[in-house]
Amino acid sequence: MKPDLFESPDYYGIDDLLTEEHKLVRAAAREWVKRAVSPIIEDAAQNAEFPKSIVSGLAEIGAFGPYIPESYGGAGLDQISYGLIMQEIERGDSGVRSTASVQSSLVMYPIYAYGTEEQRQKFLPKLASGEFMGCFGLTEPDHGSNPGGMTTNYKDMGDHYLLNGAKMWISNAPFADIAIVWAKNEAGRIHGLIVERGMEGFSTPETHNKWSLRASATGELIFDNVKVPKENLLPNKSGLGAPLGCLDSARYGIAWGAIGAAMDCYDTALRYSQERMQFDRPIGQFQLQQKKLAEMITEITKAQLLAWRLGVLKNEGRATTAQISMAKRNNVDMAINIAREARQILGGMGITGEYPIMRHMMNLESVITYEGTHDIHLLITGMDVTGLNAFK
Ligand code: TGC
Ligand code: FAD
């Protein structure tokens, strides 16, 4: 892979809207991605291997629990810093960002928001340092966009719960130490349970042959009469709103992360267009290539403004689920379109691992599907503006 020469575009001076702390946090994440992710990510993706070497670095830049209080091992940062960290990590690779998103928003957040003080003390510091890795089991083989139909269930056996069922498409599952598992009780109410590796009847087979997110490990969670201690139930929120609340936080991070992937594709294509000569001139001199690049920077700038404003609303506790859906949907779609156009600017070189574009493009095919598909987010916006529910 070529050396990482990334320079971040900031066409509208959005940096002026950031604090010194935001810029420091971003600089640390950017430097780490250049040093620790860029040199190894192409091989990791080609070999479909999760690069375990990055775990300690992710912890050091505050990517595990950026907004979780420092008293629990988190970084205690605001929502814009969290977004900027996700942006920089996904500039390196969406799969690496996935690992951080799951750990922070889908494992640490539910323990922090819905767990007991004992659960917080027991798990959060180890998750923040990367000593423990976690995963989040909501999707099932027959219930993806409609998680409320889940069949994974647990029964109260007096001194423990007995968990049965299966989850599919679970990021980090093959190596996770703990899983936040969403399951129905005998009354059909959804609760979160902390399932620990080593519990009898719990297995996590890996999903192979992915063309996308190859540097992220994906697997199943299988529960065959797993005895879960009662103290592992998350007591402080139940119903589908509990996992959906976690998704609000993760989708917000993705809205920022996708900008990173788009910026990397744009920056690579811009540089290539200035260097690659055809018909005795740089291809960037042709109007058709300028149109692509001009539209890319326009769309990136719009996405940056959307993410920044959403971050302000989130810091004030005012961001709605529908606003988060709009940003996740728009920014991932923006990134995937930019990846496709950028790949064309590189001609044949665009399909090789010498450049990051094809890897970003393939990764984004997962990002546009997970955490709610492109269609589902459109319907959330549609429901919000019309007041009419397309899901019922
Ligand atoms: P609906 O009837 O609308 O809602 C059920 C209950 O939940 C409440 N609620 C929320 N609460 C908190 N936060 C939110 N964002 C909430 N949204 C809804 C709602 O008020 C209601 O409460 P109550 O008290 O009345 O029961 O639910 P529905 O069954 O009609 O479904 C709505 C729909 C389709 C929008 C939802 O199910 C959905 O978002 N589906 C998409 C599924 C999804 O996003 N799955 C993601 C799996 S995790 C993942 O992909 C991780 S990838 C990680 C990585 O690698 O980065
Ligand atoms: P389906 O729900 O079957 O959807 C198929 C198609 O039908 C889509 O185009 C969808 O938009 C459309 N559709 C569905 N319902 C409607 C409707 N009402 N109106 C219009 N169109 C509709 N899940 C987890 O729980 N944890 C994880 O860590 C996790 N990681 C993932 C990692 C990867 C790499 C991938 C690919 C997925 C991951 N997921 C995870 C699962 C992901 O959230 C689901 O794939 C996603 O929610 C969609 O579910 P599905 O794949 O079953 O598709």
C-alpha cells in the first residue's frame, strides 16, 4: 500500500467551530491511524483478519468509551470529540471503527446507562482499557430490521436465568469476552443480559467469506441452555427502546465515521488526479474529473456541517432519533457514492490494494446496512415528518 499522505479537507473552515480540546483529540487519533492502522490495514483486510495489535492503541486514544465518565475508565469527552474520533478511525478503516463503536456505544453504554453500580465497576474499566472486549447481540437470523420480533428468550429458574436462542451478524463476536444480549422474558418483555465467554452452552462461531468489513471479525452467538447469573441482567431499562437507545449513540458515531471514509477517498482521488497524466496533461484538468471532485467536496462539506450540528444538539441532550437517522443515512450514502466515483478517477489502479478506495467502498456496503438499513432510516424520517408509521 502507498504511504499514507492523508490531508483533511475543510472547505468551509469548520475547524473554527471546534474547541482546542476537539482538535487535540482529533490530532491524536489521526496520528495514531497513520502510525498504527494505515501500515497494516490492507494486509489485515486482504487476509480477513482482525488486527488484534490495534486494541491497546484504540484504548489509548480514548476510542473505547469516549463519552463514558473517567471515573469508570472512559475518556469523559463530549459528543463532538466522540464523533471526531470515529471520523479519524473510519478514515483508516470502517472495520476498525466498528470495533470501537461496538465497544463504546453498544457494550459500555448499556452497562453504564442500564446497569447496576456493581456491573459498572466490574466491566467498564476493563472495557475502556481493552482488557475486555465486548459485542452486542440484537439481530437474529429471522429478525434483522424488525428486532422486536426476536425469539431469543430466557426463563427465570429461581437462582439463575436459562437463555436459549441465536444471534447473527455480530461484530466482535468471535473474540469478545462478554456479549450484551437482548432477549425476551416469559412475559415477552425485552431485557439485556451480560453473557460471559466460558458460560456453558454459549458459543460464537465466526462468519467467513465476507467481501466487506474484512478487518472486522463477525460471528454468531449461540445460546443452548446457558445459565446466566441473575446479577448479569441489566435492570434499569427494558423493552425494545433499550437496545434502540444504544443504537442512537452508535448511529451518531457512524454519521461522523462515514465522513472519514469519504475524506480518505476524496483526498486519494484528488492527489491522483493531479499526478496521473493522460493526453499530455493531468487528468484533473479534464472537466469530467473536476465535476466528480467538485461534487465530492460539496457533499463532504454538507455532511461535516450536518454532523457538527448534530453533535451540538447531542451535547445539549436535544438530538432526536429521527435526526440521528437522517445523518447516518445521508452521510453513509454520501460516502459510498464518493468511494464509487473516486475509484473511477483512479482507473485500473482503483481496484488494487495499493490505494484504500476499493476497501472503503466494500466496507461501506456493510455500513449502509448495519445499524438500520438505508431504507429503514428513510422510513424513520418519513414517519417523523408525516406522523404516519410505515412499520405497523
Ligand atoms: P417501535 O414500536 O417504534 O419502538 C419500540 C419501543 O422503543 C421506543 N423507541 C426508542 N427508545 C429509545 N431510543 C430510540 N431510538 C427509540 N426508538 C423507539 C419506542 O418509543 C417504543 O417504546 P414503548 O415504550 O412504546 O415500547 O418499534 P418497531 O418494532 O416498530 O421498530 C421500529 C424500527 C424499525 C425503527 C426499529 O426496530 C429499527 O430501528 N430497526 C432497525 C434495526 C437495527 O438498527 N438493528 C441494528 C442491529 S445492531 C448493529 O447493526 C450493530 S453494527 C455495529 C458495528 O459493527 O458498528
Ligand atoms: P432485512 O431486515 O432482512 O432487510 C432486507 C432488505 O429489506 C433491506 O434492504 C431492508 O431495507 C428491506 N426492508 C426490511 N424491512 C423493510 C420495510 N419495513 N420497508 C422497506 N424495506 C424493508 N447486528 C447486531 O445485532 N450486532 C452487530 O454487531 C451487528 N454487526 C453487523 C456487522 C455486519 C458486517 C453486518 C452486515 C451486519 C451486522 N449486524 C449486527 C446486523 C445488521 O444490523 C442487520 O444486517 C440489519 O439490521 C439488517 O437486517 P437484515 O440483514 O436481516 O436485513
